[in-house]
Amino acid sequence: MTVMASIRSRLPSRNWSIFLGTTSLLTVAGCYDKYELRKVRQELDDRAAVLRNEVMQPKDIARKIRVFVAPTHWGRYWFKEYIKPVFDSAALDYEICEPKVSGQVRDTVRELLWTGKDEQRARDQQRYRYDPHAPPAFILDRPKFDSGEGLVAVGPNAWREVLRGLRDRCLAERPPPPPPPPATLELDAATTTDGEKKTDEKKEKDKGVAAPLEYSGANLPSFPLPPVGFISGRNQSGWTGFPRRIYGWFNERHTAREIGEEALRVAFGRVRPFERVADPALGAADIYVHDDWEDVHKEIVKEVEVEPWLAEKLWVYE
């Protein structure tokens, strides 16, 4: 037996060679991506160390932002893996709002800013009396609304809901609460069936919620609005997102760098004027709408038109 024949007899078959070669290639690609991912995260951590090493005075309060995460599995995963480490490294205080259905982000932003408007009116009516013996209470008595607390949206759907909530709040007043149902003292009303009660309650509820908002430029607030920020988010759920997930298994370092850079912009707090045409269209290619959504939820994530007088008061993290 020649030497070549002896070597050939010890080599695996053609099918085994294909299997071992493919498995080795995928393993090497995955290990290399994890190695580069650790380097990217370390680089982002070193850049964010400038913020966490800043010296603060005893009366200073850490800068705070509100993060609105899209109600999907990938939204939670991206925040945990790519955004949260950057915010933690920068010693940035943040509050997470993760809605369950479409429309809750808009309602949260709208209610938050309406609360700020009510606090502004209360401060205008309140007269301050100086008391030299009273300790400073501005640290504990923190208002619910602070124009310095930025609003950050993770994903295009959350971004459009944030803009829609800002628009509703600035150009409309808080609608009055629906009137309570009239009290019924008749004995027959107490003997109605449960089905009739539920139907009447639903009609009364729908009648009170359906009141439309009246938009007007005269409702613009006199105080500055909080800066807004957009962090990319691509829907990777379902069969249409499966190719992206396969690509992401071996290129997670690129995703971490892209999302980490956007998170660093928010952490450093540098802002620029709001561009009325380009900024509302951020992430338009990644908008997702489910077929089983109601028409009201589909309407919320449609394109938002920001009025010029509102765009002049908005700032975006860059």
C-alpha cells in the first residue's frame, strides 16, 4: 500500500468532510463575532467612562431620561443587550416604559406633558415666601415633569407615538373628564340583567372616550419641551425577520456598534434642531403593523406631520 493510499484510507468520506467543514466554518464565524463583540462593548464602555467619572456636587442630580421600548421581544432584547450597558456605563438615570399594545406610548407622553402644563400653571399662581430656617427641599420635591428629561424611543413605532403624543399635548388641551352616569333611583334599574348593565356601561364609556381633541397653535407652552431621541429598531419577529436573525447571529458586533453609537449620543446629551421633514421619517423602512391590529392602533403608527411652530421648539439628540 502506497503512502497516498494509506492517507486516503484515514480521511473521512465526502459527506463527512462537507459536514465537518460547514460546522467548523460556522463555529469559527460565531467565535470571531463574539470576540469582536467584546471589543466593541469595551470600546463603548471606555467612551462612556468620561461621563461616569465626572465630579458632581452634593446638590447636583444625575441627568434622567425616559425610554420607550417597542412592545416586542426584540425591543426588550436590544435594550438589554445594546442600550442598557451604555446607559449604565455613562451613569445615566433612566425610566423604562414598555407598553403592551400600540398607543400606550402616545398616551403616556401626552399625559406626562399635560401634567407638566398643569404644574406650570400651579407655579404661576403660587407665591414664594422666603423662610431662612427652612432647609432646601428642591432635591426631594422633584416635579413630575422636567423639560430636561429627554424622551427616547427604541424603534420606529415608539418614535412615531412619541411625536404624536408631543403634538397632541402641545396643540391641544387636556379634554374634560366624561360626565358620570346619572344616578338611577328607580327599583327597575336595580333588577336589570348583567348583560344589559355591561352593554350600558360600554356605551357610556365609549361615549366619554370618543371626544376628539381640538388642535390650535395658541395652546403651545411657554416653557421648553424635552429633547427627543431615536434609537434604531428592526422587527425580527415572524418568517419575514428570520433571514435577519440568521445574519445577526454572525454579525452581532455590527448591531452592537450601531445601537451603541446611538445610545452614546443620548448619553452625552448633545442636541440639534428638529428637522421637520427628515426626523419624523426616521426608521420608516422598519415600521411594522400586524393584520390583527384594530384600525385605531394602525392609525397611531402612521406618518406624523409636525407643524412648523412645534418643530421650532423641538430638539433631537445627535
